[in-house]
Amino acid sequence: MGALRSVVNCTRATAALGVGAALLTASCAGSDPGGSGRTAPAALGTAAPTVPAAARAATPEGAAAFARYFFEVYDHAFRTSDTTALRSVCTPDCTFCRMVTTIVDSAREKGTHVEGGRTIVTAADARPGSTTGWTLLTVHYDTEASRTLTRSGAVETQAPANPGQRLNVAVSWTGDHWALATTGPAA
């Protein structure tokens, strides 16, 4: 049952977020490019995005600015194979965040990395009726085409561009900043 749940979660994440979709697909399939040496992709060491001032407000507008920022950090994790910043913007119980960090960390260990696949948030709308401390949003986004490369530079997987996507996210105000709590498909 655990393996089935893992496949279902990977399939949902791959379908829900095109950014890093090629890497998600390869990691979910258990693909292994072989070899045991570790090499870092060329982008490793690139500075993580900075939290914008607008994302520091405990308001629906602040939550929307944070959602945009989250996807910049998400892209950064896939682009650099560094999950440090991503872990800092997630609640400890965010299943989606744990899955993504596991996938990125595993890819780094295998020496694979993603080219392309950037998420372009076109809108982040706070939904009416959000409770105190939590804000529900619908994020509208496009993703660029991507490909996963092995340590040797061979193309392992490819994913086409995926425009016009939507995802529901819940963010939590943790006392002094927002954190991603969960994601789900937008109806």
C-alpha cells in the first residue's frame, strides 16, 4: 500500500506542477543513471531568492506574494539541487514539500539535474473565507519545457511546456512569516 501511495503522490505532483516534471517523473519511476559518484550541477551555489517585502505581511495580499515567492524557491531547488531554502518555507508537516525535497535530494545524489521547467506564476488569488492563520489560494501558472540530464549529460527524461495550470495551496502564518502547508488540485 505504501508503494502505491508513493506512486499516486508522485503522479499527482508530476501532473500538478510542471516545474521539474521531468525530474519528478524520473525519480518516481525509480530511474537510476548508474554510477555512485556525486557531482553537483553547474548551477549549484546560485543564491536563493530573497523574500519580497510584500510576502512578509500577515494579510491575504501577503499570502499571495508568498505563494509567488514559494514557486521561485521551488524552481531554485530544482535548478540548483539545493533544498535548503525550500525546507525553510514549508511547514514541518507539508507532505508535498517533504516529497519534493526527497526527490531533489535523491536526484542530487544520483547526479541528475533539470534544465528548464521554470514555473511562471501568472496570478495568486486568496480565496474568500480563509481562517485566521491560514490562507487558501488558487495559483495560476505556466511551466516551461524541461529535461532531466544524467551525470554524463545524456537526456534522461523530457517534459513539454504546460501553460494555463492551476493549483490550490494553503499557507500558514507562523508568527513572523508564511509557510506552505499543503497543495491540492484546483477544480
